[in-house]
Amino acid sequence: MKKVRKPPEELVEKFKYMCEVLGGRIEEKVSHEFELVFVRCVLEEPRMVHIDIIKDVMNIFVEPPIFHGKWSAGFSYPLEKSTSIGSALFEKGTSASVKAKVEQLTLHYDGTVSIEGTIPSFKEYQEWLRKLERKVFGI
């Protein structure tokens, strides 16, 4: 029997922390057919994140930067060989920046992250941000 391929442990820990910041729950899935382990972060409610793609790296920033009492800063993942939103839309070596309404993230064995969600309109993003400000800051 072949060894099951898993994501690098240091990325798993970082991914779990990011999931905690997002208020999600971790699920580990094993694909026996492909001998792979996937680590998923499933969110109860969609969360807004800011995604920067710079060359071969995808940076995920949780908005606001302090959420659930945790400081998020940024979470960086490789883009090469990725099945992520970034590699699907952009060629290697390009840059982009987008806000996304995320429902689920998956950490793959090669250290890349795929994102399931939508890209909201600017109006939808502003409405979400105002609700969050009222909730967090009591405005």
C-alpha cells in the first residue's frame, strides 16, 4: 500500500489557525482512491476575505484583521500547481487582488489552498462591512 500524501504539517497548523480566525470548523478527508488527505475549513456563515495574488503566492487576509479575538494578519500559500481560484484565473507570474465571500477552503497535499465562494458586488461588500462594523464596534 502506498503512503497517503498529506499537506505539510506547518501549513496544516497555519490553516487550522486561519480557520479558527474565520470562525469555521476543520474537517479532514481522506481520499483512499487517490491516497490523499484534504483538510477543509467549513464556515457556518460565509465570511469576507481579501485575496492578493502576487507571482506564485496567494495571500488571504481575513476582514477585519482582528476577528473572534484573533489577529489574522495574512496567510500565504503557494499558487503553483494549485486548484485555487488564483490559478484558475491568472497565469503564473501575474498579480491580482479581489474580495471574496468564502464558504469553504481546502488545504491540499501540495500546500495549495482552493476557495469555494463568490465574488460579491461592491454594494454587497459595503453592506456586509457596515453590518460587521455595527456588530463589532457597536456603531
